[in-house]
Amino acid sequence: MLAPQTVLTPAKNLDRHARDLRDVVIEGASIEAPGGGRMREYLAAITLVHAAMRADLGADVIS
């Protein structure tokens, strides 16, 4: 996959958050309790990746 750094940086950050969330789930923790913060971070990272990809493609930002 080829992408500019403006997309790769948030994508790498999303990957890190996905791995953190995966580890919380593997440990058996509820993502609602202490892992809830990790879920919010993961969802925020997804939003940033989507925005970066849309900006790279010149698409309108979704409100």
C-alpha cells in the first residue's frame, strides 16, 4: 500500500491502538471498564485515519 506520510502516521498510530486493545481483550479485561479508555482511543484513531485518507483524496470532510 502506498500512501503519503500524512496518512501513514495516523495509520501507524491506529495499529498501535488496535494492538493495545487486542492485548486488553486477551487479558480478559472488559473493554467497558479499565479498557474503556483504550476503546475510545482506538475509535478516535480510526476517525483520524479516515480524515487523513479523505484529505489525501481531496474528498469532503464528513461532519
